[in-house]
Amino acid sequence: MEAFTKPEKAASGTAAPRTSLRRGTARNLRCGARLALFCRTAADAFAATPEELVILALLDALLNLLLSFLLNHGAGEVAFAALPGFFFHIPLFLLLGLALARLAGDPALVTVVPVALVALSLPLELLHGICEWLAQTGWLQISETLLDAPYYYRFFPWWGAGAGLFLLRLVPRRRRAAALFAFLAIAVLPLLYLPRGDLWVSAEGGGKELHLTEEVLDAQPRLLDEQLERLLPGRKGMSSLYFVGFAGDGEQDVFMREILSVERLFDRRFGTKGRSVALINNPTTGLSAPFATETNLRQTLKRVGEVMNRDEDVLFLYLTSHGSEDHELTVEDGPLELNAVTPEDLRRMLAEAGIRWRVIAVSACYAGGFIAPLQDDHTLIMTASDATHESFGCENGADFTWFGKAYFDEALRTTNSFTAAFDTARATIAGWEKAEGETPSNPQIFVGRAMQGKLAELERELAGAERLPGAAFRHDERKGRR
């Protein structure tokens, strides 16, 4: 007996009564959820009419528009240019339906297949949006790689598994190899290599600007004070890591996204929860994050120097923005007029704060110019480029710069060694630059002599914390609650 259900009634066009569009859509959504859970679902359970396919395609677009609007906090614009590519799947699914109809000898599958595959995508898109929102708010600790959407559908392997299982049950066993080949060739491969853009995207360049309302002006001092007041002291007898992130340029969301992602990574993997501060320039964060300004950075470093154990604890400072040939880090959040941060400014801030052990990473063009003024025996410095070349990846819509992606989002997820991660990231970036035909950025690193031993000590302590899963980190989180 074949393990499939032939939609004979639906195929005849007479035995299966037509339901209303509203009821048919509800049926399709229920069946799509069942497919997402890998439940056996008969082909004739779907309301597979051309009208229902149109409705599902429009619901797919509306859901994406709503989720991308909410995840961008309403800041941005409709991406009309993304609409043609957004519906690229419809003709593919119809062609796949035609192929499956021929293999199964059932003309009804021409519309059943596209209706089912679009219906399957909706719960996965919704789930992805919920997970991303929970990650943004800090309620859910989830790997950034799981939330990446480089393929046409979110959770693409999940969608492919659910769709493939459903389709294989539609045809006789002897033809399942042909059905699988058709699915891979007609749907999976094209969608694998054609990412689908969101229908609501952050505004380009200077098209958005911070609104200096009374609420923003009132909130800013409080936001910084709250972050600095809740910093936890170091743990006696072991090295604690402190993280300070600085997203300098507010005109492009990539710097904000990068700092928030890296902060989550350090809180989760390196035990900095309760010991991390994120300074961000972005029109959407005026009420949620302190500005990334020279003054706020100085105050933050001073406070870190006060609460940390200066003989044992280590600061990890990450600055991401644009950079100039004069080795100035861009600090902009219009209409505010802000001072750029120079290597000399940063050297003075760290000296005033009395922070002895420091790891400094700078992702910007010409960032190598920060090394000479900041290097000493107790410092590790890593830059996305040398002093005379540009770095890459600071475009609208990106979640990371190239350096941030290669170093933090990839290399540092698999090792506790800051220097080993840099070596891995440098090779990764070189590969990307070669593939894209870009002039090499030449990421740079300097390790002070005393810092080499300190890093080895820190790695041993982090490895010990991993062997006792999260125990030390959970203890700190309890202390930090108010």
C-alpha cells in the first residue's frame, strides 16, 4: 500500500465543495502549521484554488512587511524594489506542482503544491520574527547564526525538510526519487542562492535623523547612569571581563546591530552580563541606549576603572564606525554635533580611568592608525584594517561589518582565544576580499608582552567556567538583579 493520499475528490472538481475564501485560508494556515510540525497532512486537506494561492502570497508579503517594520522599530521605508524578488517563488512552485502532478497522475497537485509550500512558510516566518524580537529585547539568548536569513525563507532547512516530507508522500514510492530531484532542482536550489529582501528596510544614509524631543533629552542622562550604576565589581581571585561597545555612526544601522549582537555574545559566552555597557548612536535608540559620544565613553571607562579589580580584571573595548585617513573615528548622530574619537583621546581616557589590562578592537577604515598610540605591554589591539587601507561591510541592511562578522559572529563563537580568533578572522576576510575583488584591508594585531600571559590566564578561567556550565555567570546575574 502506498504511503500517500491522492486527492481524488479535489481532482474531480465536483465531489469537493468549494469553501469560502475565509474558511479556505484558515484551513490552509492550519495545514501549513501541521507541515511545520512534520505532521502527516493529506493533499485534499488544503483549499487549493488559484484565489487561495493569491491570498496566501499576499499574507506572506503582509507578514514580512509587519515583522520587518516592528523589528526596525518603525524607522525606515517600504522597499518597493524588493517586491519582484519577493514573489519569485510563485512560478517555481507552480512549475514544481506541474512536475509532481505528472509524476502522481493527479492534475490537482498543480495548485496543491504551491498552496502547501507557501502555507508552510508562514508559521516559520512568524516564529523567526518572534525569536528575533526576543533576542533584541534580551529575553532570549540565541545564536546570531540561527537568526541569520541568507536564504529565501527564514529557517530554510526547516522549511525544506517539512516541504520535502510532504511532497514525497504525494507520489508512489517508485517515483519518489524523481519527485525529490524535481523539488531540489526546481525549488530548493534557486531559493538557496536567491535571498529574499525584507519589504521594510532601514532608511538609507542621511534619510533618517534623531529627533531631539524632550523625552530623549530627559532620558539620556538617566540611561547612562543606570548602565553605570548596575556594573558589578570584579570577582576576587579570578579575572573578570568587562565589555564596552561603542557604535559611533548613527546614519547606518549596521553599527548599532553589530554592537548589540557583540554585547549579547560577550554576556553569554564570556560572562560579562552585569559588566557590559553599550553606547549607541542611532535614531531609533534615543530612548533606549546612551549616546556614543566622547564624553559618555570617558565616563563609562572611568566607572569601569572604579568597579573593576585593576590588577586582575580585563576590559574588552570594541569601537565600530567609519574612519578617516587622519585616523579619527567618526561620531555622528544628527542633528547632534559630536567630536570624533582619536587614538590620543582614547589613550588619555584609559590612562585617566586607570585600566591596566585592556583588549581594544576597532572596526573602521584606516583603523591601524590606532595601534601605535595605544600599544603597551598590557594591551591587545586588533583593527579591521591597517593605517592606510579601507575596511568593508558598513552598508545599510547588514548586521555586521566584515570584521565584526568574521571575528565576533564566526571565530569567537568557537574559541575563547582572542588572538586565535583574530588569525581565523583575518584569513576569512582575506578570502572574502579576494572573492569580491577588493583591495586587501590588512587587519592588524598587537599583543603586549605582559598581555600574552594575561590572555592565557583568562582563557584557562573561561574554559573552567565552561566545564561548570554557567555556574559563575549565573551567580553574577543573581547579584545584578534589582
